[in-house]
Amino acid sequence: MTARPQARRPLVITGALYVDMGQQNHAGRWVRPPRARYECLRCRTTEGPVSGAADVAQFVATIRAAHPTRCTTTYEGAQAA
């Protein structure tokens, strides 16, 4: 007798992280600095934009954990994209 496969819960996308990596010239200077923003599809808010290599790196590293603490909706069972 074989076990029945468990039904998977549908994946729920709750937000979108947009990152523009920017552009540097041949001398290493930023022509267009990096920038990022996060849009929550649950509470309809936008965090950011932030710009600059260090600020973008920090923002990207922390936004998925930081936004749910400020979001006005529940995140039970949801995953950010």
C-alpha cells in the first residue's frame, strides 16, 4: 500500500523587491547608482527607494524580515518573493 502524496499549499506572493544594480563607467565611478525598493502586495505600501551601493546592500539584506514587523496585515503562511 502506497501513501497518498500530501497536497501542497499554494505559494502566496506577498511582495516584490526591485533592485537596479546601477551602472559604473570604466573608471569605477557610478554613472547611475544602485537603487532598490520593496512593494508589499498585502498592505499596498512601498518601502524605499534607497540608493547607493552600501544602502542597497543593507536594505536587500533586511527588508524581508523587517517589513512584516511594520505591515498592517497578517503574514501567516505567506512567503515574500
